[in-house]
Amino acid sequence: MRGNRKLNDAMHLIAVTQIRNTGTPGRVFYDCKLAEGKTKKEALRALKRRVSHAVWRQLQVDLGRGHRLGPLGGILSEDDGGRGGRGHGDLLR
């Protein structure tokens, strides 16, 4: 087995949700990959890789801002009183 299964499942769910909803950045990316001649499976794999890179970039930004992870993986910071706020905007940019 490769990597973290729960994390892989989450990336798959994000990618499939992006594909399902027309007009999302993920759907546009997926359609471009299909237009390049990739199979559906290859296009999905490419989108999952793009999502994982976006999540990694956001984690690095959060750590650079002094955020720290809580016991359940949520982001804790001084700004939100330790409640683990969201609001990261469009991760697929």
C-alpha cells in the first residue's frame, strides 16, 4: 500500500467533486487533460496530483504564518482563538 489511505481517499473525493460540478477550476483542468488525449483515468490522476500540490502549498503558507496543527489535524492560530478556522479560498489556483 502506498501512502496514507485516508489522505488518498480525501484527495479522490475532492477531485471527483470538482469534476462533478461544471465550471470549477478542477473541471476545467480535467476537460483540458481529456482534450490533450489523456484517458479519464489519467486525467483524474493528474487532477488528484494538482489537488495534492495545492493542499501542500496551503499547508506551507499556513505554517509560514505561524499556524500550528491541533490534535485532530485542524489548524490552530492566534487569529481564530484556536477554533481551527477555515477560509482558504480557491486552493486550485
